[in-house]
Amino acid sequence: MPARTARALNVRQYGDGPDVLVLAHGFGWNQSVWDRYVDMLAQRYRVITYDLACAYSADPSFFDMSRHREIGGYIEDLMQILDHQAVKSCRFIGHSVSGMIGLLASIRHHARFDQVITIAASPCYLNREGYHGGFSDDDLRNLLIAVDMDYRSWAEGYAPYAVDRPMGDDATSSFLDCLLAMRKDVTLATAQMILYCDYRDAMASVSVPTVILQTQIDPAVPLPVAMFLRDHIRGSRLEIIEATGHMPHLTSYEMVREALCRHLDMAPVP
């Protein structure tokens, strides 16, 4: 099973350092979002990248409408990849939903994770009493209706909104291409899994060293969410990057690169 998972999710390895660093992408993308980072990080780490099961570039037959409708299915995939690559422990960087995958995996498999770094991650997207997740129930209901009714129009509107760049921007265009390459049913199932989650209570059980990277203005994850994570994950560190949008690792590469070097104990690489 681990070998099948590794093949289906296109696991790749860079470098041969003694310590392992796993990079995991967010919704709508695939592992190519890390292309600008891998050479730098491979100077210090054995870097492992992979596609989430929902990614358009993963083996479509691997996506399971039951198993991958829950985040536990993605955690199982991650652990099978670590087993296949003979990884006893690792540092983990996860963007958006993968930030939650890493944090929840670290609770279940504490010894396998030395550090988790999240970028624009949220434990709950819905507004609840005393908590500002960013979306009302009606917001999410209308979003899912839009995906189902006219997928292309929704993607063309969502891409510049999430990236916080105009349609002609390279990052926005790339994100739109990735969204349009996804199957609509996979997008709907994945969006429901992500947007209706509530892992707030679990955050107190995270005990691995955690770094929370967040932009000043994120249309998907408002700043109070990052502050919630900081306040509920013991010993965590929050760094607010002077950038906007939900995908700073693409749109603010230099800032994110410098932040990762600091938190990964690496000397800045020119």
C-alpha cells in the first residue's frame, strides 16, 4: 500500500541531507508550488514533495470519495509516504489545508514530527461565537452552489480573489489552470472537507514545535485565525509576513524564503 500511495501521489525526493523536510501543497495546487524552494532546501535537508490526492496531477483512480472526504484520509496518505521513504522523523511545511494535515498528523504520530510550519492554515473557516473564521454559513453554501452550477466561472472569480493578484499575474494564471484541471466532483468533495472542518479543540493537543506563517491580509484566513492558532498551540510562534493573499510562498517568494531559512535553522541562501 505505501508503494501504491507513493506512485499515485508522485512522491519526489531532492538532496541527501541527514534530516528530512516534507513539503505539502494546498487546495487547487500540486507540488510544483515548491519548485523555487527545493534546490535551496536540499542543500540542508532530504526534501520530499508529493501531490495531495485531490490534485489534478495525482492518479485520478487513487482519490476515494469516501476516504478523502475526511482529513484522516490525507493523514493516512502522508504516513504511508513517510513509511515508503523510510522516514523516522521529519520537519513538515504545509500550506493551507496541508498545514492542518501536518498538525493533526503530529498529534496522532508525535514521534514522526520534529517541527511543523504552517502557511495560511485554518482550523475552522466558519464564523462561530467568539471566533472569526472568515465565512458565514451562507457564504460557504453559496460558494459550493457556484462551484456546482458553473465551475469555470467560479474558478475564474476565485483564483484572483485567493491569490490577491489580477488575472494576468503568473501566480493567478497558474492557480486558475490547476483549478480548471481538477474534476468538479473532486473539487466539491475537497472544498466541503476543508471549509466545513472544525479542528479548534484539537489544537491544544499539538505538542511539536510549531511555526505559523501568515500574511497581513488573507481573503481565506483572516488574521484572528492565525492568532487563535498561536494562542492554542503551546509554545507556537506566529510570524506575520508583510504581504497579502492566501499564497505568499508564490507571490512573496523572498519574504517566505527568508522566513523559512530562519525557522529551519538555515543560513540565508543568496
